[in-house]
Amino acid sequence: MTSLEAALERDYGVIADFIRDHARERPTQPALADARQQIDYGELDARMDRVAAALQREGLVPGDAIAICADASVAYATVFLGALRAGIAVAPLAPSSTSASLARMLEDAEARLLFVDDTGTLALGDAGGHLPRIALAGGAVPLVGDWMAPAGAHPAPVAPEPAWPFNIIYSSGTTGEPKGIVQGHGMRWAHVKRGQVYGYGPDTVTLLSTPLYSNTTLVVFFPTLAYGGCVLLMPKFDALGYLELAQRHRVTHTMLVPVQYQRLMAHPEFDRFDLSRFQAKFCTSAPFGAALKADILKRWPGGLIEFYGMTEGGGTCILEAHHHPDKLHTVGQVAPGSDIRLIDEAGREVPAGEAGEVVGHSGGMMNGYHKQPAKTREAEWFAPDGKRFIRTGDIGRFDAEGFLTLFDRKKDMVISGGFNIYPSDLEAVLRRHPEVADASVIGIPSEQWGETPVAFVVMRPGAAASDDELLAWTNAQLGKTQRLAGLRRIDELPRSAIGKVLKRELREAWKR
């Protein structure tokens, strides 16, 4: 029995230790690759040691934090993993954030060192100017290769405990100020343990084109390495480039967000690529349309698995779409080890068959929002027996077979004249119009109704319908209380790096 197999029978294992085991057993096995380089497990393990030793040389101790602001790369991943070996938490920051926002993240994380590339340097500007910077790539100094401890260096042994902070992920969702979500080593181990059923192993080749600062990416990145597979990092997604990499490297696993699936399936050359090695395709982070799932099942070999949950943790639903083609409108059933319930506005559980806010509990919950106890309390719900749950802000309903259907974000729900209107229902109608490529609905203030729904639409090339014609067509499909008060065309919906529509930007745009 390997150390990983033994750990999978226990409650906890350390990811960095399994990478060392793979390096001893299969040192030449490919571990990480990007467009510039590929390294095997022997080299990855050695670099992790050099990073960990260098951090200890700099005086960092378990519980301290470093920050990384860069595009995904082998160097990025190596620093992340080396920090974990030293018991150091990692705050991966989004280069798409503003300099002012990045400055607040760095201060909140209490980062001791800042690792950057050219993209991160440009995004940061003067933010974090007081922190020592180490360059992952580019012309800045010192370069990470020069900063690391000498070849052959070994760090002092560290044994991370489940509650120790693993990473601090900054997420404002699609609204508000970023909050630091502290995830422990135990939470990451829960993701590895869950991976037993998805075919991870030494033959796994995982292609990732979402950023390493996103939990979306990390829930597949770490299990791949824990099981001894290879991760291909694609810093910037484009459909044709993705398909070429998938075919060339005989990819078996991937994580994509719905907008990426949409672009891949719409690519005119999709069907000419050999994707027959795929075993598991994962999706999370944003609404995943039933029609798109059906198209993937029809044309792309391998299983399709949708995860529904939050970066904060608190329970997961899983839809194995290839096993349940009649449930594609849902996000699946409650995962083993999770407890998902629905509550009303007063915090009471709703009767079976009724809709309510989704709250969840699992072994993989965040410790809390970093240095924000009040925000942490707002995110929590406690059952009458004291059991702790995390509130999702989503409205959903379970069917008789335990599959969860989501209606919308609680904060995005429009209350017009006392009626609850779910924007996702209206968006689904708009997308049925043959000339509409995409749509998003928001609520705006109304003197008569309190709120009223309006839509932003992306039209297909050559669309002939006028705004008035499209508005009339849509409202004819809707109930009286749901009808749109207005409609605007837009070239592209504003989205986060992981595909979530930024409705706050649409609300600002409507005011202009």
C-alpha cells in the first residue's frame, strides 16, 4: 500500500508529502508543464525544497503568508507548493484587480513576500511597495531561481495540521469588497479524498486554463498532483489553442467554466479534434445551461461532472451529467460528507418541496474570512443543534430524488410589486431567441413597483431584430409580473476571470 492509499483511508494527509513520495518512486514522471518548460517529479520536489528552505532562511514560520500575483506558470506552481511544504499560507492574487484593491489584499493577508511576473508587476503598480519582491519571470530582480536556496538544500521538517491555513483566496464574488477566505489544509485534503472516484492517477494529464488564484482551478490542480499526474498550465484561454493542447498531450482531465465550454463547443473545428482520452471534465463557478451540458455529452467523450459549492466551502452538490442526462437542469445531489439544507428569510428550514436559501456544512469549510469576524458571522447559519453551515446566497429547491435546482442569487432576485422574479428565468427565455447569443437581467429601481427587471443582450452577427421587436417577443413569453421594462444591446457581457457575469457593472452601465 502506498502512502497515499494509506492516507485515503484516514481523515487527513499532507499534499506536499505525496509529491515527495512520487519523486522517490517515479522521479522522471512529468509533473508540471507550461508553454515554456516541463518538469518531472524529481525536479518539482527539489524546487519545492529550495523554496521552502529559502522561506525559512527569510525568517518565515508556519502561519505566515506570502502573496503571488502572476499568470499561471510552472514557476508560480512551484513557489505555491514550496510554501506549503514550509507550512506557509499562500495568498494568490488576481492581476485583473485594481492596484488599490491589490494593496488592500496584501495588507489584509499580512504577506511577508510578494512573487510577481510582468503581468503582476503592471497590475500592482505601487501596491505593496514595502514588500520584498521576487520575480517569477521577466527582467526584474531577484529572479526566483537566484532567490531560492542552493540546489540540494533541504528545509527544516514541518508537519502541517488540518486547521493550519493553506491559502487565502480573495473573493468578492460579483459584488463588493474582496474578502480573504482562509482555507485550511484539511479542506484541501477533502478535495483530494473526493478525487478517488474521478480516475486520478499517474497516467492523468490535466489541462487547466483558469487562473491559479481561483479555487475553481485549485480543486483539480492539487488532486492531480497528489495522485501523481501531470498538470498542463495554459495562462490564457483560447478555444483553438485549448483543443490543440488537449489532442497533442492526450489530456484526460480538465476544469472549465461554462463560458469556456460554450466557446469550445461553438468553435467550427471542434469536431475534428481527437478528445477520446478524456475521462473527466469538470465545471463550476457559474450557471451551466442544460442545453450546453447536453451538447457536451453528445460530442465530447468522457464524463461531465458539475460541482456546485462556494470557495468558502460549506457543502457541495455534484451532478454526474453522463449518468443523469434527465437532470441537466439541476446541479446534482448532495455530495458524500456534505449536508445541504434550505432556509427561509427567518432562518428556519423550509418544508420539503419548497424553495429557500441554500446553506451547507462539510469537512471542507473555510476557517473564516481573514480578520473579518463580522463578515464571517454574516456568512454562517447555525442549525438548532448548533451545527455550523455556510450561507450561499443562492435560492434553490430539491426535487423528490434529491437533485437541487437553482433559481438565482438571493441578492440578484428582483422583487417587483411584491412578486419574486428570478433573472435566470428571464435570461433563459431571451437565449431562446434565434438572434440572441447571450443575455443578463438585472433589477433597477421603480417608483411604481419598487424594482423592475431590465435586460442586456449580446446579439448574434447579422441579427435583424430591433430592440422593440426583441422586447415584445420576450415579454410575450413571460408572465405579466415578469415582463421586462427595458432592453439594451451590449457587445459582450462583463465577466470575471472565471466567467461570472459582473452584474454590478451592468447596474452601473444602466445608470449611464
